[in-house]
Amino acid sequence: MKTTEKYIIAYPYPNPERPFSELKPEEITMYLHASNKTGKGNGSELLNGKPTCAADCSGCYFQTLDPYEIPAETAGKVQQDLAKIGYDIGLIFADSFSDAALAQEEAGSAFRYDPLGGNNTLAWTSGNLLAGNRSAVRRLSKGWELGYGIITISLYSMVTPHPMSGTPSNRAIQKAINNIQNWNRTNFSEGGGYQLATTQLINRQNCSLDTMRKVANWCLENGISVCRFNSFANFMDQNEMRPFEMRESDTRAFWAYLAELQEEFINTPLQFAVSEDISATGIEACIPDFNPSDGWDRFDPAKPYWCRAGYRLFSINGDGDRLPIKACVDNWSKLEVGEVLLDANGNYKPEFDINVIEDLRAAVLDGSISSCWGGVGDPRGSDPAEKRLFESLNSKYRETRS
């Protein structure tokens, strides 16, 4: 029996019944990806050859787009201008502790929610940049000065095997966590400083109650505040990765396991969280453990709306001298639905193609596209209907621009 009120952190229920034109800016979220270059040194003009995330993960989402960079000062102004008019916008670099990210005048949150309250700005790191003792102190001090409050670090293969290569080593992850905790003790002798969150990738091979319990126990042993789960996505459409793709039955099982974990760990300091890239199939098992103020009482299992991509959630990526708005952070990131433009007063504002967005919303409502991992669908995937829809919407947008 539960004795402590503690909810699983989930994004609010994204009811798509309202037309896009009726949404207020604060109901619309965007990721501003300042650069999609990754690795230790790639000739980046922004970084003068310095590391971005110092990792080279195979199958990384950033590798699905042509390489680009938005000048740091431009990225910062876009983020500030859109935030001023109400949009929920996060400024994203490959690593929040890279030199380009730390050169910003203020912190740009790597995620769109504050899991622990207090309006803490979330940073994300591969771990590699915080694994060195001296450099970690410098980067952590600068990050704290900018306003970072929570650091999210992916666990990769720390507890369970990771299907991709090129990820940070277990040693680097552990060293980064130790350095963060040492920095906290040095600068906040009576407690305080950065809080730690982790992200554990769930795929068909490790989707089990036993594995998820091991992850949770590891987090408890290492002073982690939030244990977040996200879904494996085969961004590069690699045949060898298909055995790891989540099926409907796997997703349904995941939600049942998470509900059981919530019961087991309810009286521990550990908080569970879920990414929006996990399908809503079976999510009703966890709804009693979601915050009731997030609107989950409206959920209908027959219409499992979950992802907001293309309707309330967008990404802004660089494209030469343009700042196109894409329909998704993940799988539909090649579908343009608008552009960020400078107005007569020198301020950046989004200009959306409402017709294309409304077509996407209608497709979610009638089930033409799925509300599952990686966004509203996979145009490179095996579903011919979704691929045709992607191509038709792409053509529609190009016709509108011409």
C-alpha cells in the first residue's frame, strides 16, 4: 500500500481535438537544435575543433540530418525571442557542457519539463566531457553560473547492454557522476548543488521487470534523483537493429512493469519519468500514478494520443541561412511545417504552415499515423501509408512556399 504521494513524471496528456490556430504560444513546444555535429573534434566552426559531446554513437538522431550549425549568438537570440512571446523552447547542443553551450549568456534547457520543481534548467551530457577531474570542475562551475540545476546523463551500457557502438564507456559515466557529486560537496558543504537524472534506453531485448529493477537499484545506489526511461529508435533504419525495435506487446509490457516499479520504489527518494517517445499502447496501467493535474482523466485507450509531434511539438534545425521548423524532433524531422523569420523590428518569430499542421493533426485523430516512439511516424519505415502521407505533406509544403 502506498504511503507516499509521488507521481511518475510524464508529459501532460496532449489532447489534439483543438485546432492549431486556437493554441496559445505557451501550449507549443520547440527544440532549437543549434548544431547536429557530434564527436571529439569535427572541424566545427562553433567549437574551433573542440569536442561537441566527445562521443560518436552509431545511430544517433543527429546523423539523420545533413550537418549544420547555427551561430551561437543567433541560436541564443532565437531562444530568447521565442521565449519572450511565450513559446516553450529549449536550446539544444550535442552536450550542454560543450564549449559552444557554455558560451551562451543564459542556460538553454535540454528538455521541456522540470522534473523536480523549482524551475531548474536541465542540462544533458554524454558524460565524456565531465569525466576529467580538472575540466569537469571548470565546466560544472560555468554551467551552474548559467543556471543549470539538473544534469541528465544517459546510462548507455552501465546496467544493461546498449545496442549501439561509440557510446561513452561505463568508466566515463561513473567518473562523470562522481565528479558532479564531488563538485556538489565542495561548493555546497551543507547539501545542494546539481541534482542528477539518468535516461535508460528500453528496447525489445532489455524490456523486462528484472532489468528495469536493476536500473532503479543502480540509480538509488548512485544518488540519482530521477530515473527516466525512453524507447529505442532505429533512426538510421539499420537492418541489424530491427531485433531491438519495440513491438506493441513490448510497449504494453513496459507500462505494466513501470507501474509495478512505482509501487516497489514509492517510499524511496527515486523518481521515475518517461519520455514522450514511448508509445501510449498500454499506458493506462500507469495513469493512476501520473499527476492528475496533467489531464490523463481524458485518456481513451481506443485513441491513444500521446506524442505531440507536428501539432504541439516541433524542432528548429539549421539549413544554410534558414531556420526551418520541422514536424518532429525525431522521425519526421525532415518534414518542414514552417520557418523562423526576422520581423521588421529585428526579432525572431515562427511562421507556421497551418494547413500542413492541420493535416498532421487530422492524421493523428483518424489513426493514419501512429502516436508512438520517435514521434508521429517513420517516413523511412515499413508502413507505406505513413510514407505516402509524408511525401504528400512535403509536396504540399513546397507548393505553399513556391
